[in-house]
Amino acid sequence: MSMGLVERVRSAVAALLHATGESQTALAAALGVSQAQVSRRQSGSAAWSLADCDAVAAHYGVDVLDLLAGPTRAVEALPAARRRLPGGPIATARPAAVPDGGTR
């Protein structure tokens, strides 16, 4: 059974998050949306729009057609500089600022 387009995009985004070590929070910040919005799109309770797909592809430096083709093609198209080194740290969002000027 083949994957539909919606599932291919969700799988491709998940694969790119994994391959780069980036969190949903970091992707959300790059796209200008909340982490909850990314989570809803990834869980399937909301869909990735074509504009979202364009923004995700640009963020990762891949062609939107590679993103739409699914996880294998999307990760193969990922520039080497964006890939997480095996065993390397997972990228996270910056710590939140606290009132005393420090971080949490």
C-alpha cells in the first residue's frame, strides 16, 4: 500500500527533523508558528499547506518536490552541512529568558 501525499509530507518532515537533530520547537520558530501548530500538523489533526511545504523545504535547503516525494528523497536531498553527525547532539531551542536576566 502506498502512502498518500499528506502522510508523505508528515513522514518527510519527521525524517528531516531526525536527520538534522532539530526539535519541533526549533522548526516552529523558523516557520514563525507555534510548536503546537507543528505538532498538530505532524500528528495529522491539521494538514501542512502548500505554503507550509514551501517554507519547510526552504528551511532545510531542499526542493519542495523532494519534500513532497517523501522521507527518503527529502533526506537524500538534505545538504550535508544540515545533517546531524551520528551520535551528535540534538538541536534544541534556546533556553527561555527569566526576569532576573538569566536563563532557565
